[in-house]
Amino acid sequence: MSKNSITYHIGDIHGRSDLATALVRHLEEDAYARDAQPVFSFLGDLVDRGHDSKGSIQCVIDTLAKWPGSVLHLGNHDDWFLDALETGGEFMDAESWIVNGGLATVTSYTEDFTMDSLREIRESYPEHVDLLRKARLRSFSGPFIAVHAGINPGLALEQQSRREFLWIRSAFLEYVSPDMRPVIHGHTIMGKLPVVTENRVSIDTGAFHTDRLTCFAVDHDRQSFRFIQTHEDGLIGEIEPARLDRGYGTLLDRIPALYDEFAQKEPSP
């Protein structure tokens, strides 16, 4: 008989390989203690800002190889890095990328930042480039959609653009409705606690400066949800999210209904 699985959705790492490595190890132990198979869902932005983007990418490569069914969703910072590697830094948003963490990413691989550095990284770490090339824009997890930034509520999923999955903010965050399929996402820092509304689970807690990397753990068989987070004192444990009631309660108040309404309508990835 196959084991039950737990899906661990992990927010924006942003170069904090120390937090990512510690959290993955803790979650593997968590799954073992529950006699479950871990499945990891990284929500993107592995790179930029923190001190070890190289190690963050390697942590994800190793985790995906170890645990079948695990996925990486492409983040906007990952996309910037991929553009830089594939164009030698000659792409439209290159200046924005450099000042928003790109310098830290390149210097995690090499001492100097030059266009030759980008070529050397591409040639020396083909598995890192391949990881980003193959990253998903979205995936489905029970009643949820998992993406990096969010979705445009005014468009069908098949009409969403790459930019919306990677960059959207206010049009998604400010949309209030219990009828939308709920979204698990990162991209927009919520503060030190993840935020749950009636239609989204927001788990970017600014790991690169708060030391808090957040996981949303979902056991679909038991229809149970937990939040697990690193902490600046080095501890890792379960936390309570901030519940933002915008007039409809939160999705945590209607868990069985979520599965009844959405789990049987899973679109193709």
C-alpha cells in the first residue's frame, strides 16, 4: 500500500540557502514522523538579494531529484537570472535585475561581476540553467493553484500570460471573492506571517531580511493544512497565519467545501 503524501509549498528563498536547507531537512523529518511521502512545491524566486543564490538553486535541484513529484515554479527573479545567463546580460530588464539582487546572485558563483561571468556560470553550471528553463508557471494541488505571483481573476487560466504568473500584484491581491479557485503564492512580502484570505494563501515572508522562510503544508488525504516557518533564533516550527477576513471568512473556515467544489475539477497542468 502506497504512503499518504504531504505537499510542502515553500515561499520565496531569495538566496537564503541556509534557511532553505534547514527547512527542507525539517520537513523531511516531519513527513517521516507522519509516515508520509514528502512532495515539495517551491514557489520561485530562489535567487537574488540573499548571500547564496547558487546554494539555493542547488538545494532545490537536490530536493527535486530526491522526492518524485516535486516541482519548481518560476519566479520573476529566477526569470531575470535566466535571461541574463542566456543573453549575456543583454536583455531589457538587465539594469533592474542588477540593482534588485542580480549582483548578489552572480557573486555567489564568482568573485567578479562581468559579462564573462555570466557565460562562465552558464557553461559551468548547466544543471542550474536547466532547472530554471524547466520550471513551471503553475501547477495544481488539490483545490489549489500554485504559482509564483498570482493570477489575473478576470481571465481564464489558459488566457493568462507568463508576465501575470510572474509579476501580478494589486489586481490579484485586491480581488475579493470566495468563488475563485484558491491560489497559493509568494512574490509579495506579507510581513513576518503568511496571510490567508477567502481565496489565497500568501507565503512570502521576506526570508532574505526577516530570517523567516514559510511553508504551507497540505495533506490532501486528511484535508488538513499547517504552516511551518524558520525563525531568526534558528528554531523551526508550526505557526498560526494572519487571517484576513474581507467579508467571507477565510478558506481555513471552509476546508471540506473547498475540496467538494474544486478538487474534482482539476484542470490539466
